[in-house]
Amino acid sequence: MKKLIILTFIAMSASLVSFAQSKADIKELREQRNETLRELREAKSGASSEAQLVPSDFNDTDSFGQNVKFLGSLYAGTLYVYKSCDPAVLQADLGLVLAPDDYCVVHDYVTVNGPRMPTTEIFDNVWQVTIPKNTISNVIYPLLNNTVTYDSVNGVGGSATVLYTPRLTIVSDALNDPAAVNPTTGQPLNGSLTVSLAGTRFKNFSIAQNDFLTEQETYASVAGRGLSRAFFRSIGLPASVINNLFKKDMTLKFGIRARVSGPIDFANFSYSFRLMGQ
């Protein structure tokens, strides 16, 4: 039996994006592409709007010369994917006992046309941090350490996909302002805004029948500007709403968005992070 074993441990790495094989995969791929393009537009718009104020090699005037504060760290639990989430099966097959803030989703791929795991997005009340009012004035900067693991060992073969995105919901009374609207839908935010954090992985690959593959990727990810005044301006929030965001308590709820399809026997997704701000 032909065997292929891949073990990867990466401190910092670039995203791997391949051709998708289904309408659902193409939708996910386009969504991630659009997020990347949006970040590029935000960076360019920030640079052009402030170019006359500072030298051309620096465009974050709000941060210039400011001291950094450490705002704590957190582990955002683990999302496991397996053929069964029965505690007895997890213990017997994997020696795994779920922690109180861990989650499990079933993906039982037994035939070439087997079912796919639906896109899953989870948040947990213990994965959140509240930044007290007036603690910071310009930016909250998450630094993430991500882990993505998946195995294909069932011998079926076929096309597989793995999607992982760290997610964040910002909750604040400032976002109840009628002027605070969703940049995509144009609808009121009603007190909260959900965004993707840097660190998305979308992988598509084929594996031959009776091949064996396992991969673990561990990598750091940080955004260019973080949750800054420049970021909030770029998505259309007015100055009055942005000012109130930093003047009031701001709760950050961290989550995980993930999906696998095809001959994936096991997967887990997690991240820890440290917050800095100024």
C-alpha cells in the first residue's frame, strides 16, 4: 500500500489556496478572496488619505509615538471534527476527553459521495474579554497562534477541503448608534460587529485511494492595522461612533469558523492569542 506522510510545523507561513471542486467550496474561496481584497483596499485608502500628513513610508498617524499596553491573553478552546462526538467513542478511539470549552462536530465520510460537514461557527462565553472604558484610545491588536490539524486515513480517496478562520464579534453600546451600519448589508449593527481575524486557511487537495495523509500546521498571524480607528473608518463608521467605541466598555467575543469535506477522518482547530493596545 502506497503511503504518504506529511508532518508540517510552521511558525509563520503563507496561505495555501487551491482550486475548489464544488459550488460550496467556490463560495468559501470567493468569500476569503473578497476579505483579502478588502484589507488591501483599506490599507491603500489609509495611506492615500494620510500621505500629506506624514512621510510616505508611514501612514498610521493615530499610532505614531504611542506607548503599547498589554491587555491580557486567552486560549480560545478547540473545535474537533470526527466521525462521532459520543464521549465514549472519542475516549476509545482518540483518548480524547473534551474540555468544558471544547466543541465537537461530526463528519463521517465513508463513501466517495459521503456527506460533508456544514460550515460551523462557534463562540463560547469563556472566550471573551471586556476592555474597560477609556483603557485604550486608538487600537486593539490581537496576535494569534493558530493550530490546524487534519488526517485522511480511511482509504477511500477523493477531493478534500479544509477551511479555518478565527472570528471576532465586537459588542459595545456605541454600536447601537443608528449611524453604525453593517458595511456589507447597510443594516444597523444593533450593538455588535463580527469580523474575521488574520489567519484564515483554505486548502483543497486530492488523495488517491489507500493513501495516508496527516498534516499539522502551527503558525502566527497578525493583521496590518488591527482593530484600530483606521480600520473602523475604512468600514464606514463615523467619527462619533468610533470615539464612543474607545470611551465605553468593549467586549471582544472570539470564535472559530471551520468546515471540512471529502475524505477527512479527523481534524482540530484552535488558537491562543495575546492582546495589545494603545
